[in-house]
Amino acid sequence: MSGNARRPAPLWWLVAMVMAARPPVALAQVHELPAHETVPRTIDLPVDGAIPEITRYLADPKREGRGVGTAGIDSAAAYIAGLMKDMGLTPGGEKGSYFQPFEVTTGVVVGTPCGIHAAGLRAGVGAEFQPLGFSSNGTLRAPVVFAGYGITAPGYDYDDYAGLDARDKIVLVFTNEPGEMDSTSRFDGNVNTPHSELRTKAINAREHGALGLLVVEGPLHHAGEPLRGPRADGGGYMTSGLLAARVSERIADALLRPAKLTLETAQRAIDGPAHPHSLALPDSVTLTVTLKRARATIKNVVGWIPGRDTSRTLVIGAHYDHLGYGGEGSLAPDARVPHTGADDNASGVAAMLGVGLSLTPPHRPSWRPQHNLVFCAFTGEETGLLGSSHFVEDPVRPLETVETMLNMDMVGRMRDNKLMVMGVGTAAEFTALIENVNRAGARFTIKTSSDGYGPSDHSSFYKRNVPVLMLFTGAHADYHKPSDTADKLNQPDLWRVTRFATALTESLDARPRVTYERAKADSLTGRIAGGGGYGAYLGTIPDYMQTEGGVLLSGVRQGGPAEAAGIKGGDVIVKFDGVRIDNIYDYTFALRSRKPGQQVRITVKREGAETDRIATLGRRP
């Protein structure tokens, strides 16, 4: 440890006095905005006044929820770039710009031919037939089996495929789970489990040998609902390995009729006793799906302040994308309206830019940091940390010069003076550093997590052995919903978090390089990621940039089952206990279907050769 050699952290009362003077910052006309956008030429605001202005702009419904591939996220990027230019930051993107572009898959486009011929009925894309976004392409004619809800769940003592031969068949299933809206159901009824996800149903059908999947809404709770198109199916766009589509109640009823069943009688037969009612049907179906994956260029927004020592770098970041109009990731999936993402993560972007504003003229007209200070607004965080993963592959400054990455994600809804700081175990000096900065001024009630992994962009840096810190003020009922709006932000405490982040940046800049350490997983990051406290755990760190051909691992968690089994970063998981793994969804399905304590055989590809590893699954921290 090098703690004794540290320079003292800046005193908070000095920082507060500087901030309290509140000289105006000119937020000039945003550069490169679309022609239809208009903002005032100059907004003379102090930094604490600029932060609400930034959050309001980014969380305006005109930004279309800052969804990847929308015009709204492009205007948000241009706005952020304009602020960086006004601050005097050096462009950190391509060709002298603030933009760091790269390509991703943003959706699917339905092509031709595409439709179904079933039970004497024909339907193209429309009210009675919609391909699912994760469907494979092709034409298939095969017999049909009815598999209830399409669920295999040993933990709930329930299996729709028990005694059913689905090999080389097309499987017809209901959406959701047995006993929907029934709190006494074995599946709870009030809260869906992962077994309700359409991709999970598709992978389960595939693992039972099926070639196709037809999904229909159950009439007991969803009668007459229009079919959602492939952009709204909630299953991502990586192919599932079989043809898959939604069909209308009329088509599904026609398939069940020869078995003297209707959708309603079949659903009641299952939901009442919560007992499968699966059977083979006499008809065959011709199913054709043609989908084209849509690609788009998205971009990080990067600016930086050159330091006195150009071999030392600090990165201050926050993601600026959100969920667009909802769909996958939304906790209000039926609301096809802008999810404005005020807390997630307009608040983090405002805090990140607030740090930059506080450390540039007119606040610091002659100040120059010891380190290069790189400010980055990441894109694609909601779809798998895409922006930060790209950044670490193509950094503004060499990655080996980056001493710490400070990430801010959801910092705008503080309650009871509580601030969560994650990553304190990734450097030996971080705990004392956080305590000193907090004691000197903010005096938050701080809860810490040691882990450097978590559901945000700092994970991409920690995978590359960079010490990381993340600030977070907690989840709330508006998370990933259209109701996460700017008027609900706690602006006074968002300003306090910004001042804390500024002082933290100054402290890191004033001290020798911190000592990187591998931190152990803990329960806080598990809960924030939405999976803590239950389920099987392997301890792998997937690289989300790889979309097919297996799951590439960036690393494994220290002391986890994967490490004990000899699995390591760079391995590609291609099979999990007999389940073929082509992408992250297959891997998630396989892991969810196992229990802690089970021994599993995992096939990994390493340096071109496949090898089997035996792992004993643990319980998620």
C-alpha cells in the first residue's frame, strides 16, 4: 500500500467556497444538432444550475428515450459534444471530433416471404401472424404439438414436455405462465419468473428437439390483444436456432379443434390444477420466416483535458443511452412510449459533465491536472455495455495509462442522504480515500461494495485490470419505466453527488497511482444486477460484444466455481451440460435451469480446441 505517501485530499470547505461563488458557465448553442432542433444560443448558468438543464434536455420525450438507432439519441450525442466543446475539452473521437463510432445490430426488418399455412388458414405478416425477432430464417413444414406454456421448471415441479415428443415438430405454446394473476399459483402469478420469457420458451423447445415455435396469448387474461411485431417481442435479436412466430387466437384455435379443444378449455385445464395438458395435434403447418438484421452506427462521446504527465490518465464516465420506446428491458413492456431515463442515466451524464464544468474555466482558469482527464458519455450500456467495451478496445489514451475509472449511473434519486460506492475493493487505497473525501465535506451515509463487476460501464474497465469506482443513489419504482422523468430528480442532492465526484477526481489526480487489487464478489452488486440471493452461480464474466458462436469470457470471478474448474478469460463456452451454447441467451437459459450444488460439464473452446471442464455450481452471492 502507498497510503502513507498520499497527498491530503482537497478540503471540502475550500471546494464548497469555490462552488458557492457560482460564476456563470456559458452553455452555448449545441453543435451539430439536427436542423429542427433549437436551443438558446447562450444559457448563463452556474454549474448547479446547468445540471438540471442538462437532465431536462436529455430526458425530454423529444429525445425518444435515447434509444439506440433513434434520431433522439443522435441529438443527445450532439448536445453532449457541444457542451464538451464549450468547456474547452480536447476532442477524443475520430477525425478530430468528439464522436467514437462503431456498428451494432439495432433490430430486425421483416422481409418476404413470411407467413403461415395452418389448418386450412393462410396468413402473412399482420394481425394474425408476426415473426419473433429472434427467429431463424427459412421455410419449414412439420407436424404440430401443443406444449401448454412451453415450460420445463424442475424447481416448480412442472414440465410441459413430460411425455411429449417434440422432436422435428412445431410447438404451439401460450405466453406467460400457469395461474397468471393468481397469487396461489406455484409460479406466484403476480410476478413472472424467467420461465415466462419468450426466448426461454424458444430455447426450451429447441432443446427438446423442436424445429419451430408458435406463440399465442392465453384468452383468459389477454383475449383480443393485438400481436406485437418483432421489434417488441422482448427477446433480443440474436437467433434462437429455430423458426418462431406469434399467431392469432383464430389460428391457434383451428389447430386445437381436431383434438376437441379450444384455447380457453386448454388454458383452464392447465391453470386450474397447474398441471400440464400437452398433446400431439393431427395437422402439419408450413411456416416461413424472413428477417434481416438492421445495423446502425452508434457513438460514444469523448473529450479530455491533457495532463501535466501524459502517461497518467483518469476516466470519468456515464452512459447516455436508455431504452427508447421500451420493449426489451422495460418494466412496463406494453407502454410503447418514450422511456425518458431521467435517473437512468441523464443524471449520471449531468454529474459527469458537471465535474468537467467544475474543473475548467471559468472555475479553474489556470488549473491543469496532473493526469489526463478523459470524460466519456458511453452508448449501448442498456444493450450490453457496448460503448464501454468498445472504448477499452480503442481508448483515447493507452489503456495501461488509465489509473482509475469513475462511473456514475443513476445518481439522481438520493434518499435519506445515502450514497452507494461500488468498486472500493479494486484498489488498496480506495476505502480510505472515499472516507477522507466524504468526511471533508459531503458527509453522505455511504454504503460500499468491494466488487468491480456490476451492471454498468465500469465493469468493462475492471475486466482489463483497471481500478474502478461507481456512484449510485439506489433503485426506485420508476426504474426502466416511462415514469422515470426529470421532475422526479432530487436536484439538490444530484448537485452534492457532483461535488463529491469532483472532489474525488481531484483527490485521485493529486495522489500517486493506486494499487490494483482483485475484489471478491459481494451481495450488493448481485442485488443491483437483479440476481442476488438465489439461483445457480458459475462466476463467469461474459464479453457481450460477441453475439454468436458461443459465449466468449472476458474473465472469471476470483474464488468462483468457474475458476475452480479451470475456466478462464479468453475461453468460449460452446456447451453447458449438454445444452448447445450459441449466444448469451442460451447460456442464461442453461444456467437458470440448474441448481446450486449441481455438478455440470462445460465445454469450452480454447486456442481452437475444445475441452471439457467439470464445475460444481455455487449459490449466487
